[in-house]
Amino acid sequence: MTQTRVRFGAGLFLGVLVTAVFFHFFAPRYEVIKSDNVLMKQDKWTGNSWRYEGFKWKQITETIKDWKSVDAALLDALNIHDINDTNHLNAHMVRLKKKYPVLETFSDEDIMERIKYIYARKIMVELYFSKMEIK
């Protein structure tokens, strides 16, 4: 009788252990992510994603857009021409580095990234705070 109980306990323990290992490594097919006020579910096997909206899971579809025509229209609207002219850009970088010697240690790409960052931050802050009334 005691041998039967030992076998039953060992079998129960192994069953629980195998089940736990299976559910830990193989069963979690979906990963649920909460970011801000958005609840998303992603299928780890296929890469499909869903967003929880209106008490339903709605699939997120990937759209690939060709932005070249939009970029060309915006450049034309802003009167910006020859944006890919590297000689023009290099001439400006040389003048900028001569005027501000601290920039000579940085590459042109790093300087351009910082210019984009500073310019975008300035525009965003001015747009935000110009519409907000501080009390």
C-alpha cells in the first residue's frame, strides 16, 4: 500500500512538473502588452498583432506607403530644393565648423542629427506652449 502511494506521489509530482514546463515554454503563444492606455496582443509565432478597442480585439494591419511623392510635394511647398546636393551641404558644414570650432571634433552626420533634434524640439515646444495658457 505504501509503495502505491509513493508511486502515486512521484507520478503526480512528475505530471505537475511536466505540465509546468510545457506551459512555461510552449504554451504562451500570445504576449499581451499594455502601453499607456493601449492594450495590445501579439502572436509570437506569426507576428500578427491586435489592439483591444471597443471591447473587441481588432487586428493591426501593416501599411507600407511610398513617401517619395509626399516628400517631393512638401519640399516644393516649403521652397526647399537640392536637398540631396552633398556639395552644398559640405560647404555649409565647413563654414559652420570654422565659425564654431567646438564642432570640428564631430562628424557631419552627428551634427545633422543634433540640428534635427534641436530644431524639432524648438518647434514642438513653441507650438505646444503657444497654445497653452500657463496660470
